[in-house]
Amino acid sequence: MSVVPLIARPPAWEVLAQALRERRAVKVRYHGADRIVCPHVLGWKHRRPKLLAYQVAGSTSHGPLPDQLHRGWRSMFVDEIESVALTGDLWATAENYSLDTNAVDQLEIAVPLN
């Protein structure tokens, strides 16, 4: 599959791509909430850069994280991420990780399924 960026990649893209490739957690500020997330998928949704990540700490725009591990998935528009930084937190995933996701309509990079 050839991938042609649909718009310029925002600055957060490169840090997220590095974290995804190296399976590292990142701290992001998104919609006013600080979160620790583990990037799994980067791609495009409706011509905008999009991230699918597993959130392990912090809060959400709706309050605290849910207790159920399978509900930690977050879909974020990369151009709305206010800040991003690699952390020393452990990378994590959940058993229900799948590349069959509606988070992106054009996949660019993803953590492979085991």
C-alpha cells in the first residue's frame, strides 16, 4: 500500500511514530486532559492525522479512566494533541487490540498483531 500524506503531519506525529515503533509510552495533553498512552496505530481519518492508543494513566475528557482494561482505547486527532513527550512508563496493550478499527480509514503504521 502506498501512503501519501493527505495533509502535513503535525509536530506530534514524529514523537508518536517513534513511540509506536519502539513500544514506548508517551504523555499527551488532549482536550484538556493529561494522559499516559501507548500508541498502537497512526493513520488518517477523513484526511486528518489520527492516533489509536491504549491509555494507562491520567484522566479523560469525561473524568477518570474506566476500571475495565478493555475500555482503555482512545482515538485522537493528532493535530489536536497539545503536547507530547516520551516517558519511562511501561508500554501496555489489551487483549482486544485489533487492526480492524474504525479509528482510521488509511493505516500508515501500526503495532503488529502477535
